[in-house]
Amino acid sequence: MSVTLESQKDKKEKILVVDDEASIRRILETRLSMIGYTVVTAADGEEALTVFRQEQPDLVVLDVMMPKLDGYGVCQELRKESDVPIIMLTALGDVADRITGLELGADDYVVKPFSPKELEARIRSVLRRIEKTSTSGIPSSGVIQVGNIRIDTNKRQVYKGDERIRLTGMEFMLLELLVGRSGEPFSRGEILEQVWGYTPERHVDTRVVDVHISRLRAKLEEDPSNPELILTARGTGYLFQRITEPGEASNKNS
């Protein structure tokens, strides 16, 4: 049976909240339900994986410190089977500990104690950015070929040769942004605003960008330590190598 466009639009996005503190689960379930989301919860890492597979949520809010299986372990397991957006909740003070979740595939993190309004804003931002599909500078076909890398912005898929490369939603958004203005550098702050939808308040915020760039390079570059696709703009940020249109090089030589 076909699903109408109207019913797809009216469908509530489902969020899985994973935290071993019952008070946090109750607060987030109440607040997120009030602003229009369907909310399911889990109290530990093992339960989180079970609920995720049963409910197939659109986004996961994931605490780090939990019994049975911590948030890092849950994130690793989820990334083996899904590119669902993950926002991690961390009470860890060390920046390196916060970044660990991003390196394992999380899309963003919020530091405890946190304002529920801040988390709600991050959730809206991540879901809104992932739904965005149009980027200037991308051909009408939506397909870009750079060497052995093929990026299909319509299907939101990336291939390296014949192998499909799994990207998270935010990784794809970041790649799409860079490719859409290939050859032009972006500052870390600009990337954070364009992809994650918020202005950096602390230097550590821009580390979110650095970690996602590193993950993209690991997946796409032949030699991530010597990148040829996603380049560092010294003193600025990052850029994707300039994409030459078919026939452009020959026209310049003629």
C-alpha cells in the first residue's frame, strides 16, 4: 500500500533516550513528547540496543556512563548497522573523553549538566540538517565523480570504486557542503554553523568538525595522513579539492 505525502509529512519523528538516571529519562520523555516527538527510552546499554532494533528511531540521545554496556560501546554497535543520528550526553570533563564519542561515530555531544532547551535545539538542528538535500554547486544530476569516488546527493550514497561507503547523516552533510563549494575554504566555525546549525561558544566546539573531517578522510582517502580530496586550508579550516568540469582542463589548454 502506498503512503501519501501528507501522511509522511505528519509522521512524528521517533527519539530513543538512553540514560541510567530515571529522572533524566522522565524529563526528556516529557519535554520531547510535548514538542511533538515520539519518545522511547532505555535504562542501560544492552536495553538500548534491543529497543533500537525494535523501534528503529530517527535519532538516539545516548548517555556515556551506563551499566552493562557504556555509551561508547552502544555507539560502536549502532554504527555497525545504522547511520542513525546520535547525540551523546557526557559528564566527563576531559575534552579527549568527549571527543571519543565523535571518533566512534556520534554526530554531536552535549555536556552534563545540560539545559533541556539546548538539547532540544541540538536535536532539531541535527534532524533538520539531515533532511536538507540541496546544495549550491552540485550538478542537476546530483552525481559527482572525483577519481574513484562517486557521490550521489539524491540517493545520499557514496561509493569508492564499486564499494559503497557508509557515512552517517552528518558526515554526508559535511561532505556535501564541502563538495558544493569545491576549491573554496570553509572555517571551522562556518562548517559548524552550516552543518550542525549552531555557533561555536567554546574552542572545543570546533573539535566536532575536526573529528568528522578525520572520519571522512579515513573512509574516502587512499592515504588519510596525506589527503588529496579533503584538504586543510592553513589558518582557515578545510576545503574539498577543486572539481574540474568535463572539458574544462582541455579548454584551458586550447
